[in-house]
Amino acid sequence: MRKSFIKVLLLTTLASLVLIGCGSTTTQAPQPQQATTAPAADVTKSIADIKAVLPKFAIPMREVGDRFDNMYFAAKGGNWALAAYMSKYMNGAMNPASLTKPDEYGAWKSFYTGSVDPLNKAIAAKDFAAFDKSYGEVLNKCNACHSATGYKFIKLVKPTVPTDVHADFTEKSEPGDVPK
Ligand code: HEC
């Protein structure tokens, strides 16, 4: 969703800049040379400017941390849809990084599809014992990536309270209850 929103945003901006560029071409008709080069440079700069203000890793990682905490309590309380939902959007939160930090995003993607998979399977099977066993292992891998990327000081431990203290983690639900 976010990724396509960003694409739409970029395309819309691109389209309007081309239009503005066309407008200035007509008004500046006596200098055709300038008219052909200037808009392209403007567009490139604007795209770079937009990219520069999009989230990289730190902002979505905050959301990853919160959702990963919440996921634990949702699984523990038998609110399986909430656990599945938290996992889904923990991954979705990282989408902007696919554009702003493509290499690092690749590492995230293989982490989510590989290391997080046992958690997703345990959620689908409503198996808290398996979930609990894998949770600590995944957390170690979160920390391993932090160390490997120069953020050894971001060391997370198993949460004792959820991030969202006002959510009902014991509301019973099925893993498949999350709307597509
Ligand atoms: C692909 C490597 C990678 C993986 C995997 C990873 N992280 Fe991170 N994480 C980072 C990087 C890099 C930062 C620092 C971001 C920055 O400063 O740009 C970070 C920062 C964080 C932060 C601090 C965010 C803030 O600014 O407050 C939290 C919380 C966090 N990660 C949670 C997690 C959790 C939970 C997991 C596992 C479910 C995880 N991360 C997996 C790379 C990773």
C-alpha cells in the first residue's frame, strides 16, 4: 500500500513538473535550448528531494519494534488475528526502505521471509509454545542485524509489557480473520 502510494506520489509530482516544464517552454519560446534541459534537471532534483524526505530505516524500525512487542502479547492472549496483523504490518512498515535503502531492505526482506517465518507458521497454527520458542531466536537475529549494521547499542530484550497497553490482547480471534 505505502509503496504504491509513494510511487503514485512520485509519478504525480513527475507529471506536474513535466506540465510546469511544458508551460515554461511556451513562455520562454525564444530560448529553446534552456527549455529542453532545465525541466529535466528540475525533475531529477525534485525526485531526489522527495526521496530525501522519505523514511529510511530508523522511522519504520520504530514501528517494527512496537509491532513485534505487541505480536508477542497477542499470541500469548490467543488474539491470533492481532498477532497475524502485527506481523503483516511489521513487514509493511519497512516498504519505504525498498526505495530509500534498497540494499538494506534486501536484508530485511530475507530476514522477514526466512527468520520470521517460524513465528508466522506458529501464528497460523495457533501454537503459542512454538511461537514462544521462536520469538527469542528471532529477537537475537534482530539484534544480530543491529550489530552488523553498526547499531550494536540497539539491543532489544523480550518485552514484559506490550507497547499498546490499551489493546485487549485476550480478545479471541482466528489467524485468518485479518482482512486481505
Ligand atoms: C536488516 C537489518 C535489520 C533487521 C533484520 C532488524 N533491524 Fe532494527 N534496525 C536496523 C537498523 C539499521 C537500525 C538503525 C536505523 C537507523 O538509524 O537508520 C535499526 C533500529 C531499530 C530500532 C530503533 C528505532 C528507533 O529509532 O527508535 C528498533 C526498536 C528496532 N530496530 C527493532 C527491530 C526489531 C524488533 C527487529 C526484529 C523483529 C529488527 N529491528 C530487525 C536494522 C535491522
